[in-house]
Amino acid sequence: MYQLTQIQIPSNMPINAMAFYNQVFGWTFQLIGKTTFLSVTDQEDATPFQVVHLDDEGDGDPTIGSIEVKDVDSIVERIELEGGEIVIPKTAVPGIGWLAYFKGPDQHIFSLMQPDAAAA
């Protein structure tokens, strides 16, 4: 099976985007070029992602990435505290877990998934 090896998040305001993702998920970044920032994680098997600066205003990203979390409710609270928008509130996916969707500072949509076989 193929494995996702990298995710790029286009941003017109990469400093704001990095601050948002740092405050919500604890992700840290380092500069790897003049306009590209790479997420630094302590997990060996984590998929790296980049916040990439855009010079032009984009229409957003049609791809939706999913982030596995331990507690959807606490992450939703942090997203709202940091200025993100919940676009689909916490919803049960029976037998799989709890799902919510949010927009970050550049209007990209991500889903949050809290695995829970008892979700109904």
C-alpha cells in the first residue's frame, strides 16, 4: 500500500499559520528555505508537513487532511481559542470514532478524528 509521505499547507501568512498549529497541536517548525517551513516532530513515523508561503491569494486547498487526536472536544476548544473555525461539529462515526472539521488561519479544512469503537 502507498503511504502519504508529506503534506504541504499553502499559506499567505505562514507565521500566523505556524503559530496556530503550534498552539493547537504543539507542532514546531524550522526554516528549510527562504519561504518554506517544515514541521518538526518527535515521532519517528509521523508524516512531515510544510507550511509553504504563497505570493498570490489562493482559493484554498481542495484536499482535506485528517489529524488523529486523543480528545476531539479539547482540540475543538483550542482551535476556537486560537481563532480557528469549526465547520462541522463533533459527530459520531459509529464503530469508528468522533469526527469534526475545522478551518485554520488560511481557510484550509482539516478533519479531526478521535478513534472510539464505542462511538454511536
